[in-house]
Amino acid sequence: MIIALASIHFLPKNKVYSLIKDMKERTKKRGFNFVIVFRKGDPAGGEFEICLFENGELSKLYSDWEIISYREFLKEDKHGEKGKLHYHRNANLIAQKK
């Protein structure tokens, strides 16, 4: 099982794709990958240099696996008690290697 929750999109785009390929290769048969990434239009894209995924892109990268769950949505977020309320454009994936 490999878990990458809201982290890999902070890598350069060319590294993200090779990392996902590596994650898939290193996962044992019937093993799982849990992945959360930000999508295009996320406000963090203006604040940080990150790899924002197109709609549906993460699920396409796992099209050769069994996708248990895939969701794209806006996630409400606030950092700390005095943090400003904002939203992230998330793509959440749970996939099992065939």
C-alpha cells in the first residue's frame, strides 16, 4: 500500500509522473494506492509552484488498475484558528493493482 495525501503535487511536474509510475510499479499485486492531489484552478497554484492536475487526469493515470473510488470536489480548508477560509480543488483516488 502506498499513501500520498496532498503531497506529490508539490514536486515538479516531470517528477510527479515518474513518481506515480514508480509507485504503481512498487505496489504488489492486489495492493492499493491512496492519492490526493490538487487540480487546476486551486488557489495554491498562485502561491506555490506546484503541479496541478487536469480534471480526470489522476484517474487516467490509473486506468490500468481497478479504481475503487475517485472523486473530484472542492474542499473547504482553514489553517489555524485565525486562518482565512478557502477551498482546494481536490482529486481523491483509491485504486487497487490488478
